[in-house]
Amino acid sequence: MNKQPVNSIDWPSTLFLTLTPILVIPLSIYYFKTETFNFWMIPIFIFFYYAMGMSITGGYHRLFSHRAYEASWIVRFLYLFFGAGAYQNSARKWCIDHRLHHRYVDEDKDPYSINKGFWYAHFFWMCVKEDWRDSDLGKPYARDLDKDALVVLQDKYYFTIATFSCFILPALVGWAAGSWVGGLLFGGLLRMVVVHHFTFFINSACHFWGRQPYTDKNTARDNGVLALFTYGEGYHNFHHIFHADYRNGIRWYHYDPTKWFIRFLAYMKLVSHLKITPEFEIFKAKMQMAEKRLREGGMVQWHNMESAVEMLKFKADEAHKRFALLRKEYEEVRKNFAKSQTQRLQQLREDLHHAQRELQAVCQQWQLCMQA
């Protein structure tokens, strides 16, 4: 962490972030000394843990910051209400920080650059006074957000909403279940601290540990273990190159509850226009990284492989172009379907399947050649 003069410390944020974990201890002692543990505290903790955490990952991050999908007003309202309860700032301010992070990743203008130290990226960047949000640097990143009345309203009354969502509501739910102190502890204070540091891991650990299968132009890394603690955000190398994708874990076996929740909302017709990166673009990124590592590894056989790899890359690009053109034509004919076009539609369907198989075959050859 870079040393900061004392007058640049953001004391309210510093005291809040350092004292809240400490306050968990006396509140826990008081609860367990004065009350018998109530089983309902477990579901209360789990509910608020996912409601607040996934309002950050699914709402603040994938919806408001990256516009990876569109959401109805009720979904946006709930994201903003529970997201405030995560106590990570208003959606407007959070998104400005995050968009600057993507624009200037690992540079000095990156609000939480890992190059300033692990703990700076994890925690200390929030303890330093910065003016980028309202400066010429930050303002352009909020233009679309300032057109959303709900985002503006949450930003204006953030602390009132956050206090109710984070502390008062869990206490009320706990009171209904038999213990307002237990609700405040498990659904409020303890849950907030846990969500804080699990989501902070995305800025720190996900830029420090893991693999870089898609790009090494920045420090972001894929880490399946961290995904378990970050609501699926651990596949961070993928995210930094394909940030508009509503998914972070792209395979069915990737643990990404945020992705699954967004799919559920889409099934319920509450969100729409989910953005997905074309599979061929993902494959190309992986192959280009594999090729780069082979070149840098100084392998003796690379000289003999290079011409074959370049030929396969060319064939794959050509096969993909044919497939894309056929799919576009097929969709247009199907959209404007008439009985006179039945034969043409059938022929296009067959051509499309053939082009898809050809693309898959040449991609497989490319991959096998790189692994040889």
C-alpha cells in the first residue's frame, strides 16, 4: 500500500470498516450469554447473506456496471434495496469505481489496483479520500446511471436505505422469529462483515491467485475455489476480457449462483436480453493464450508447428464466417417465413448443421495441434 498523509484518510469509512468486525465479538457474547441459540438464525443469516451479496454481484456488478442484461423495475428496486444493505456504497458510486477499474485496470487510475498491494486492493483503497467520482475522470461513467430514477433515488437516500436494509430489517425479522438481537447479529452485523470480505476478495485475491486462460494483459485470474466465496465471481480472467457477458462461470459445472439466479429471473420474465459471448470468441482467446505460452516457452518444435497452426487458425476463421452468414440468413428466412420458402428453409437448416460440424472439426484440429 502507498503511504498516504494523515489528512487524506477517509475516517468515517476507515472507522466503519475496522470497528464493525470488532463489534461482532461483544454482540455475540451478549447474545449467547443472555439467550439460547435460535435455529431460525441460520436461515436468517443465509437469506440476508445471499440477498445482499448477490444484489452486489448480480445487480451492482453485472446489471448496473456492465449492462449484461436488462431488468424490470421490481428487480432493479430489490437489487438497490438489498445492495444498499451490503454497505458497499450506493450503486452509482460503486459502478463509477468499477468502471474505472475496468478502464484503467492495474494502472494508477485504477481505484483498487492490485499493483498497490494485496491489502490495498482488498481493503485500504476505501480508507483513502479520493475525488475521482465527481471529477472529470469519473463523471462520464455515470451518465447512463443518472437517467435511472431508482439509481438516483438510492444514491440520494443511501444511508437511510442502507441502515434500514442492513440493520433494522434483520432485527425485525429476528424479533418475529424470537430474537431481535439474534436477527441483528446474524442477519445484520456478522452477515455484513462476511459479505464485505468475500466480495472484497474479487478485487484482491482474484487479481493475485489463479489461472489466466484467456488473457494476460491484466492481472485478473480465474479461481474456482474463490468462486465458492464470491457468488461465482471467481472466474475473473474471463470476466475482464468478456465483461459484457452475464456469466462469469461459462460452463455448466462452474459454480456461479449469480448466473443461475439471473437465468431464473429470465425464466420468470423479469429480466431479458442476456448477453452471451459467442463460443468461438472464447475459444479463440484460449487458443491465442496457449499459442503465446508456446512461443514464449521457446519450444524447439514450435518452428515446425507454426505454419500448421496458422493454417488451422485461418481455416477456423473462414469456417466461422460461413457459419455466421448462414445463421444470419437462416434467421431472416425463418422470421419472414412463407410456404414458398419451405424448401429453402430446409436447405439452409442442413447447410447450417454442416457448417457447424465443419467449424467444430477445424477448432478441434487446432486445439489438438496446440497440445501436440
